[in-house]
Amino acid sequence: MPELPEVETVRQDLSRVLVGQKLSGMEVGRPRSLRHPDPSTAARWIEGGTVLGVGRVGKHLLIEVDRPTGDTDGRSLVVIHLGMSGQLWWLPSSTAAHRHAHVRIFGESANELRFVDPRTFGWVAVARAAEVATVLPVLERLGPDPLSGDFDATVLSRRIGHRQGRLKALLMDQTVVSGLGNIYSDEVLHAAGLRWDRPACSLDPREIVALHDQIVRVLSDAVSCRGSSLADSQYRDLYGLPGRFQERHRVYARAGKPCARCGETIRKERFGGRSTFFCPSCQT
């Protein structure tokens, strides 16, 4: 947490406020939160640059910055991974400091972008656009993004159809499909009527199509609801507001409650150190 819908919600918010914004600098309060390069170099690579766009690859945000005039290195990318508890806040620079605000990026509009991360699993990196694959090879290893135009049932079948691994494990593997985590893998599998522990290679073509369709539908619906905010309050959008998709969860965190589709009691099992929620009746 956050997963693809939450990160996409933040991306859309950032696009509205950052594109066209000229950046005046960066401040790093916790050096370990900046993965690359050192704080002074990172600040130099964005200072005076203008934000051209905000993209997303899986759970990673990419802020594209046109380097200052006369800089022959071209564009820079600010890459942000929110980890487990990371949030981005867009607020006036005069707002009181926050002890978990580890990176601050200043705009010339008297506002700033704060990277707040209480559990410190997230990170920020700044790289020359031409070198980002070398500096951050994790981006090259990511699987297809489910909300991209390149993701279809054929692609999904090629990624998982021959694999012996359990469905949930493969859906959460960012090198197989990027963006799904614990919440949305449970919701997708319930929507597709598939058990979390089915070997992927046991799916027939009809089930592959159903799984693909539900991945796209569930994630798209979650984005339209601005993501899911759980009881731990660790996900908030750019303005500190919660998402609403948790109100539509069919299985996640609903152990002991009736399945909305068949009425059977939702069960919880432990898998890979996490809780997995599913219906034992209508997921086969």
C-alpha cells in the first residue's frame, strides 16, 4: 500500500498542479530517502527547470523536468516510490514542518511538494533522463502496466500461462504485472472467480480472459474512486483526502462477512506473511 490506483490518483493530481511549474530547488531531510544522487547534485539537476509532465510506471511516479537553459544534459526525471506509507503533499511552503517530511521540492508558486514517509520504505531519486535505466534498473524489470494500451489477455497469458506459481503470488510479482499488491490482487481474483492458490498454468483461455478483464475493470474502478484508504490512514491523496474504493471492497478485510455474490462466509488465510481474503465457494 499504496498500489496502482492510489499512485495513479496522485499522478493525476500532480499533473494538474506541477506541469508548467518552474522548480526552485530541493531539500533532503533524510539522506537515505534519496536513492540517487547526493542531495546537492539532485537539487542542481532540477533547480530552474520546468515540469513537462508526470508519468507512472507501475507504482513509480516519474516527474519529467526540462533542465535549465544552457544545460546540455537535456531532461531530468524525479522518480518517486511511495513504499508502504509514503504520501505526497502539495501545500504552501509556509506550512509548518512535519517530522516525517523527508524530501521537499520547491516550486516558484510559493508551494512545495513534500514527500512524507513515516515508515521510510519509500524513496526519491533524480536522474538524467538518458541514464534513468542505468541508475534505476528496477524500472526496466517491471512487467506491463495493466492500464496501458499494451496490456491484453494475450500478454497476460504469455506472462503467467506457463507458470506453476500461485495466482496471487504472480499477480503481486512486479516483474510479471506491475502495480498490483495485496488489496487489489484479492479483489481481482474474487471478481474473476479464481482462487488465490490456483497454479497459473491451470487456467484455461476463458479464465485468462476473465482475469485480464477484471484486472483492468477493478483497477479502473478504483482509480475513479481515487483509491482505497484503510483504517491505518496511510494513503491520502495530494491534498490529504482519503479514497473511497474501500467502500466497494468485496473480500479484502471482510473475513467473517458474507460474500456479496454467493452469501458464503469470506475467509482469511496467511500467505507470504500477509493476509489473503477470498470466498471458498465462488472462487474456484
